[in-house]
Amino acid sequence: MKRLLQAPNLALATLWADQLCAAGIEASVQRAYASGIAGEIPPDQALPEVWVWDDAELPGARALMDELRRRPHLHWLCHACGESVDGPFEQCWNCGALRPQPA
């Protein structure tokens, strides 16, 4: 088991671990609730961390995290209702229609 990265908060650590797991890389969040003792320990030691279970998957996990953290900003118009959708969302927030796939 190897540490992949330290996250600024529990929400991001959980999101990143979930995305790694969805890609087939078994990962978990460690020190999820250590922020409660910040001040007793150095603040950087109280941040949550994402760990990869299989050491051999660490390079692939790093590559995936680099890709996820550097995705281009997307802006698209929903084909069903015409709503403007910002960000990496694959579904319209207004009507639930899926984003059209590029040809």
C-alpha cells in the first residue's frame, strides 16, 4: 500500500479515491478525520490522504490523477432543453439529458 497524494479536504480525497476505484485502481482515504486534532499535530499531518492498495498500480494512479486534475473546462448546450451547462458534467442539470458524445 502506497500513499498517492494528500488532499486539501475530505470531500476531494473521497472523490479522488472513488474515481480511482471506478477506473479499477483500488484506493482508500486515510486520516479522514485527523483534522479534528489539528493543532495537537502539525496541520499538514492532519490532512486526508489517498492511498493505493497495490504498489504496482501507483504509476497508473498518478497518471489518472494528473489527467483528472487537468481536464479542460467544458461548456455545452443541452440538446433537449437548450440549457447552458458549465464544467465537466455529463448530464444536464435542468432536464437530465446526457451530453452528446463527440463524433
